[in-house]
Amino acid sequence: MALIALSALIPLIFPKESNARAPQMSLGYAGEVQNVQKGTSYFSLDYYRRFLEELRKPRYLVLNVKQFVLLSKSGWRAPSDRVTVVLRHDCDNDIEIAFKMAEMEHELGINASYYVRVRDERYNVLSESVSKKIKQIYDWGFDVGLHYEDLYASEYSTSRYNLSKALSLFELDLQILRSIVPVDTACAHGNRANMTYRNFDMFSMANKSIEDFGLVSECYLSVLPYLRTYQHYWRTDNMGKPSDWISIVQNAKPGQVVYLLIHPCYYGAGGESYDYQP
């Protein structure tokens, strides 16, 4: 493994570059609280297992992000007699629960994409315990991608909207994660409405494509154009807003595509009853 070589790359010196304007893109997702009842433990692994049991029914076709994009690029269309569910997990700050969810999905024959951050003080992807979990998730057949935050000026990004530095950090992050598992997809982190630029804006700002980095998909740049060619739903539990995933997929009609972003960090072993205050 090339971990020693990678460590030598970390103290890079980046050229200064002025900020550039990026074209704005409408994300168009529905992140509001969905179909929830007070007193129900939506944020629990028990509830999540019941959701996975629902997805095992013949009316659903469950794909990970990479599968959906590659199929769509080939000219495939979602079947008219089934509900297509694209399942994505942004690991954010919890690899342990992400691993439990992947283990459960593997047991029940459900696939998903897992997006892992390289720079998060709560876990170290190069530690033996974390890298073993990431490898196991990949070995189970899941799509493991990079959850990057290289342009946006957050506590985990040192670029402060410097485009050259952000691109160099992105390449470095890819190298680090690819030293653990093959990585074919990526997903921007922290795409809040009040950001000056979104992390995925750096590609258009630099006149680059994700293919320039050996990637086949980016969750916003690649998935959304295909998703919008269907009657579709995009639901997420961003910021801890609970959703009744079971009702959401049950209410979808055959021929529709349901794109779900589920954050493992909210799904503790016991879970909390719904008491969300907007």
C-alpha cells in the first residue's frame, strides 16, 4: 500500500489564485420533513431494517449511484413496472454506524453508495480499524466514493475558495482513499444555499470534468441530469430532519425514480423518537 508515499504529498505548496465565478445550478431536492409521526423512532437501526425489508419486495429496483449513472449513460431507462430507488449514504462523521448499515444491507441483498470523508477529526481513514471497515464495505460490492469538501471554506477545507489549491486537495484526497479501495464516484459535501460556491462548482470553474480525475460519477453533476428525465422524488434527512422512508417508497408509483440520501450519523443503535422542531 502506498501510504508512506502519500504522507510525503500532504505538505504541498499551492499557488495562489484569485476566485472565479461559477455558474449556478439548481439542486432541486426536497429536504423537508416527510411523512413522520411523533413518537416514532425513525432514526434507529431497527426502523432502517424494516425499510430494507420493504425494499426487498419485487416492486422495487434498488441501485447505487454508480450503477444508476452507468446504466443511464448506456441508454437504459428505469422499468415502467417497478419503482427504481437510488440509495446513497454520506458517511459524514460516523463510520461505525455506516458499517452497521452496510452490514445489514449486505445481509438483505440491498446495494448502496457510501461517501467517505478523508478529512474529519472524528475518524482517520488511514487508521487500521477504519480502513478495514471501508475495505469490507467495498468487498461486499458497494460503491465507495469520496465525500469531498475542498473548495468550500469550512473547518475541514483549507483552500478558502482558492481554486488551484482546492483541485490539488481533491486529487490528494482521491489518492488517499484510492490507497484503500478503488474509487469511481465522488459526492460534494456541505452544499448549503448560503455558500458562495458549492464544492462541485470547482470543476466548471476550472473547465474540468470529473472524468479528468478518473471518475464516472459525481452525485450532483452526474445523477441529477438523468434523474430529471423521470417523474422522481429526491428525499434526504439533512440536518437531522426525519423521513418515513417506508411510506415514501410505498407511495411512489411504478416507473418513478426515488433518490434517497440517508446519513448514517443519525441512526444510533437505539434511535430517537421523532421530536424535530423546524
